[in-house]
Amino acid sequence: MKQHAFIPMNLPHACRVARRLLDFLVALENHHGRQFPKAMQAGGDLVNLLIQYDLADENPPAEEARKVAEQVAARARELVAAIEEYELQSDRMGQWVRNLFECLEKAEEGLEISLRAGENPKSLQRPA
């Protein structure tokens, strides 16, 4: 397993990453001319869980932040399952998934699950 640096929890940035994921899903729907409802629902849920922290531009108190991070991680896992189901994997999608997990202090899980979302294992963006 690759080593990763500790990245402190950053729920505002997690929201920005989730919005990028959702925007990309919308673009994929438009490009393919078909819908991906499970992926869109999970992506929308991620943004809804995180938007208040982006607007405040700060994390909540530690206990609340941990609970939110667990909820977000659970929905992100569902999003990755939907990405696999609809065969929407891409290097960019995988990178955003990894970044999202990094923002939740779950960098190790992010390294693994990002591969399922399509991140190239040899990507120069992956931690060494």
C-alpha cells in the first residue's frame, strides 16, 4: 500500500470536490444522452450533506465533523458503486473520489476506492 501524508479534515473543500463530481455526472448524462439516477442521487446527497460547511467556509466542531465525514464517506461509497454499475470510470473521476476521501481524513481508503472509480494506478497525481 502506498504511503500518504496526513491531510486534516476539510469539509468545505470536500463540498467543492463533491460539486465537481456532480457537475461531471451532469456533463456525462448530457454527453451520453442517458441518465444515471443512482450516481446523480448519491452525488446530490454529497453536496447536500456538505453545502453548509462550504458556505460557512469552516469545519463544524470536531464531533459533528466526524459524524458528517462518516455520512459523506458512506454516500461516496454508494457513488462509487453507481459509477461502476453505469461504467462511468475515468481517471479524473477517480482522482476526485480520492480527493474527497482525503478531505474526510480517509486518505488510505481513498487510495483504494479511487481505483474502482477509474483512477489510473500509475497516475502522477497519486501519492508516492
